[in-house]
Amino acid sequence: MLVAISLSFAADAPLVRSAKSGAWSDGKTWEGGKLPPAGAKVLVRPGHDVLYDLNSPQPVRSLHICGTLRFATDRDTRLDVGLIKIQAGENVSEEGFDCEVHLSASAPDAPRATLLVGTQEQPVEAKHTALIRLTWFEGMDKQSCPAIVDCGGRMEFHGAPMNRTWVKLGAPAKKGDTTISLNEPVTGWRVGDRVFLTGTTRQIKREKTFRATVRHNTQTEERILRAVSGTTLTLDAPLEFDHTADGAYRGEVANLSRNVIVESADPDGARGHTMFHRGSAGAISYAEFRHLGKEGVLGRYSIHFHLVRDTMRGASVIGASIWDSANRWITIHGTDYLVVRDCVGYQSTGHGFFLEDGTEVFNVLDRNLAVQAGAGKPLPNQVLPFDHNDGAGFWWANSLNTFTRNTAAECDEYGFRFDAAANSGFDLALNVPQPDGSRRATDIRTLPFVRFDDNEIHCMRRHSLNLGGLSAELKGDVGGIGPDARHPFVIRNLKVWNVHWAFHPRPPSVLVDGLDVHHAEYALWKANYDQHAYRRVKLDDISVNPNFDPKGTQPTEGEFPGKLKPVDDLPPVTVITHTLRQKDGSLLVRGTTSDNGEVKRVLVNGREAKAIAANFSQWEITFDKSTAALSAHAEDAAGNVEPRPHKLTAR
């Protein structure tokens, strides 16, 4: 319930400015010697560092940060607010959400406006909670507020770490069970956390409500944890359904709870959203974003990287929980080099993990779980007219990105969807960034993956992996255009089970090395087979086409790769994701590298980093306390050297 506020409009709201650095709870921190009252507009002035140390349901209308606001990490905190804007200058307007239009570039060494809800070095302590409740005030534009908007500042959300945010079942979970087994132990999961078990029996009945798709027969179940012990979880209520753990085909258990939370105060009214703009900085780890997203409003998503391009290279979203979103989970729009890993997306209206305008490249989506991305409608004035926003766990129009170890389940239309409709009237030759930093007009249908490995889809009502196939209304696909034979789409170790259509590959030049389809109506549906190659294919319990299309011209496994002549002449992609000062002053540097072949080495300041995951998908290196300037790049086994290192200065 919203708290009644006597100050209804922005013109009536008092403006309270910081007088100096200090605690929010200390009257001396504020001009006039008093704390900001309910309904106030608050300004943290340049050069001031304010510690937010309250746990208060009293909402302020807006918070404009041009100095630093940091949340206490050693106690419970709560801030109810209509708008948080992180931006240089002392403008307290509730407008100006198109920051890239009106902001001028800041000097590289100028202090940033900064919001810190924990940091990578010092997250909010596990025994405490930091809660931001986005609260609408009379007179605010409901299309834009409530919101948290980073306009060229620094915005950080960091909760207590977990070793995994979702895992596979270790053994079948039966109807009536109150304890379940995981396939690996979890740390950071706590009594009272909200978890869910994915359905492992496909259901198809659904209806559209005012806000989101409701699935009457879904067998995904939410529970509260009553005990956690290694690989054993105790639930607050018996399960209503069986959940499969049969060899390679296993349901998932995901944790939605985090101790850093951003939520809408009124999910049935004016929902909130968050945005990073060009020139911003920051990262997210182990934070929860719930009941956010403005349904049907372009650009107002739960987490939104908006036209950032490469100005936030090094940014990452790690271990986040995004659920009950009325407008997508994470939108990557005009943004490159973002790392999204170990995130849980659960229940959205529209696509979940979404790359918006077809120019996004070199992003890494790794080991994320997408469950129940629901059917929405196309958004007003959206960039790509062929996007129906009809519920894909992962959706993109430019494949020059990395998709590895992700799982999608129970999404309304697609698990994974590459869409670039040839007959939509849209010019598919876009100004796409290149590895050396230049940009070139490129038909986005011709761009291969950086890497597409070890992804899984199950319990899909319709499509599982639709690679450039039919659009339901436009009746169009990629029009026979795709990568060339030297740079095909390479798909490795794809697992699909309990689905309708498993794989719909329409472009030419597709190389599949490892395909496991189990219990499906169709294994390959209306495949193109022009310069396709398949090996290590396992098809089991296929109702309609138990083999490849007998009229197709696909090569046999003995001819692999057949007409394709794949070469590795694309350089690796490297991102420094963490710079952590240790207690002894040394600098721990961690990062991510992706390549469609084998990475030979990663060099940071000329020294070789140590791989801590396969193929340097995660790596680390330690420097002495004097090191601040960093430059990282990779070389692959084919001799390609990354032409544009990631350079930054560690704090």
C-alpha cells in the first residue's frame, strides 16, 4: 500500500540539499540541519559522500545524486523513492530520460556521480538487506516514473555472493516430497529464500490477462526454503507434481531471493524500471529486481542498457534474479561487450534476455536460466518491425555474440530466437561495430556467432531454437541469406527435450556439432539444408520426423563438414569484469574471453592470465599494489590477436 503524502506535486515538494559528507540520519549532513521529510526532493551535491543508513518506509519524491550516495552494508536499509537519477550537475528535473541527447562528455578524470548499493569488494553483508522500493508520486509521468536512471554516472548493486543461482536436480523430485536433491552443493542459499522447480512436463493451456500470461497447467512450482544442507533442500510445502531427473534430462531449481532488492511499491499500478545510459559505469551482482517493467512502454524495462555501445565495456550482470517483469528481464540495446552470467529470469511479458536493435555485438550471455517468458505485443515505435515480442527466453537479430550454457524452459513462443525477416520492409544492412572499433554497414543475416555452445531447451509449447525461421504473421524468414561457408553458424552440444519443434534452421551455412533431441514432435522443422553439416546427432522419441527430412540434401556424418570450409579468422573478445583490491593491497583482476575456436592465452599488461573456466571463459591474474592501469587482450590458437584491448584504470 502506498503511503499517503501531503505533498502531491513536484512544485510543492521541498528541495533538501546536502551540506557536507556524512550519514543520512545525521541532521548536520543537510542544509537546514534537518533530515529530508517525506515527499521531499533530495540533492546530494558534488563532492559530498552521503551514507544511507536508514530503514524507513517514509518515501522521498526524488533523489538526485551528483556526489556519492552509498548504502550501509552492515545493517538493514530501506529507501522508498519516486526517482533516483545519477548525473553530474545539480539539475533536479524529473524529465530528461534521454540522457544521450542532452549530456556532454565529462573529463575522463572528473569525479562521477555515484550510487553504491554495495560494491564488488564490499557487498551488502549476507545477514542484512538493502531494499529500494520505487514509489510513484502524483504528478510524475507514468510512462517514465518511478525509476532509477544512470546518466553517465556510476551505479552499483552488489548482494551477498552465491556459488550458483540455479542448478539441476540431483534426483527425481516426486509429488508429495518436501525435500529435494541437487546435483551439486549450493552456498549462499538461506532459510526463507524463495525458490522454484521448473516444470518438466510440457503444458500448453494459457490465457492473457491485463498484465501477463497465466499458465493454468504449468508444473513449475514456487516454494520457500526451510532448510539448506549441501545438496539437500527442505521446502515449506509438499510438491504437487513430479519433476524429472532422468540421465541427461533434468529439471532446474532456481533461487529468486537476494539481499539487495529493487522492487515496485505498487506492482498493479505504476511499475518502476532501471536504466544505464551511454558513458555510465557500474555492475550488478547477486541483486534481485522484482515486479518491475512498464508493460507496453518502449525503453522501460527491469534492467536496461540503453545505447551504451562500448562505453561500459567491463560492465556485467552476474547472479541477478529478475522476476515478475511486465516488460522483459534484461534489455541490451545498442550495447557491446556486456557480460550477463548466472542470472535467473522468471515470468516476463515479452522476450526475456533481449538484444534490441540488431547492432549489438560481442556481448556474452553465459549460464543464464530463462523460465516463462510470456507473450506480449510489439512495442510502440520499436526499432525492428519484425519483432512480435511474443515470448522468447533469448531473442536477437545480430548473432555476433556469445550464448553458452544457457537454459530456457516453458517460454510462450521460443526458447532461443534469431529473427531477421527479409520481407519486413526493414533494411537489414546496419552500421555494425567491428573488432577493431570501426563500424561498417553489414547485412546482419550474414554474421556468425562468436560462440553458441552447450545451450538447452525443454518444455516448450512451440519453438525451441528458431534460427531465422518463419515469423507467424509476416510469413517471412531470412530469405535464404546467411553466413558464408567459411564463417557458418556453429552450434555445439545443443540439448532439446520434451518440446514441439526442436530446431528450425533456415539460413544457409549451418554447422551442428552435437545435437540431442529427446521426446519431441519434430526434431528439425523446415530446415534449409543449403550448406548444412551435422554430426554427433542423437534423436530419440520423435513423433513426426524421427530422422532428418528424407527429401533434404544434408550431408551425412561421414562428409562432415561437407560443403562448409570453416576457418577461424575472427579474433577473440575480452572483457575485464572485476578489479578487486585485496587486504594486502594487491590487485586481483578477473575477466571473460570468448572465441569460436580455442583461446591460446589472455594477456593482461603483457602477463598471461590463469584460466579458471574452460577456454578462458573466465580467467584471473593478480598484480602488486602499485598497478592501476590495465590492458587485456587475447590470442587464439588460429593466430588471431584481439586488435582492441580492453583498457581501464582500477579504482
